[in-house]
Amino acid sequence: MRRNLLFLALALLAARPAFADCECLWQGSFDEVQGSTDLVVSGTVVEAAGNSIDLEVKRELRGGREFDTIRVWLKTGDYCRPEPEVFPVGSQWVMALHEISETVPGGFNPNTPNYSYGRVGDYWLSNCGGYWLSREDDWVTGNLVNAPRWVREPQMTPVMLELVADYVRGEASREALLRASQEDPAVRELMLDTKAFLREGD
């Protein structure tokens, strides 16, 4: 019996992601978690310092406010957030973000001002689900829909940002996202080439 319990404990530890020292539970893929956040944007990282990045907003998908650049606070201490190194300057992302609406006791240390919980009015990114997608121009990949827990870049066909934006606005279904992520890339390229050819013909 003790041997079985030891084996189970080791299996659970092996299944835990290395960055889960904050002990959070997986909340779901992007399609499941984005609706519970305050802001969904597409943007490019333009600066990084400590555990924060500045994201130049290219497009707001949901949130009702216009931004040029927002500050996003990431992991430090035991906050359940991704490591800052995941988001290098110049990289492009879609992020579902939580707004920082109140100060947190012990959240700011004047001796290390670049490492903190974050300032009121800024945003923070959770590590406990598919809260971010990698973007390359008009296409996104990542833990978008029906993907394994804790897998950040599952095997999938890139999905158009426009379809993700439609989903966030409630104008596209989860099934549409899933179908798009499972399409044969060669067939999709042929369809896009055909559409481009037809536009040129017009």
C-alpha cells in the first residue's frame, strides 16, 4: 500500500509543470478563460524590465478602452504568472489580462522597484490557463481550444486572428475555432491562394 502511495505521489509531481510553484489549478484553454478577464488585446512587446513588459497594443479585442501601450506584470515570487523571459522584446501576442484594481500588502518593495505585484491601473497575466497566444502577423497559435493542460504550444494549424477576435466578441463559435485549428495547412494555403487569385482577377 505504501509503495502504491509513493508511486502515485511521484506520478503527480511528474505531471506538475516545473513552473507551477504557485500551486494553481489549470483553468482551461484560451476559449474558456478569456471571458473571465478584463481585457483581451493583440500587441507587440516593446520594453521589458524586472517582472514587467510594456505591450504596444495593435488591436483591442475586448475591454472597451483604447490604449497605445499597457504594462503587464509577470512572475516574481510565488505569483501564478508566466516568467518574463517567455515574452522577449519584439515578440507578438494575444493576451487575456486581469486589471490590477487595488494595492496588495507587500506587493511593492522600494528596494526592488522593477519587481512587484504591479501598480493599480496596470494588468497582470495568469499562468493558470491558456491566457496568451503567440501571434505571427495575422495568425495565432497556442493553447487556444481543447488543448492539453499546461501545453503552451500544442500541435495545431495556425488560426486567423480575425476568427479569434470574432470568438471573443461572441460572433464565432468554439466549434469554428476547433475546426480552424485542425485544418490541413496545405488545403488552407490553397484556399487562401485561390481567394487572392480571384481578388486579383476582379
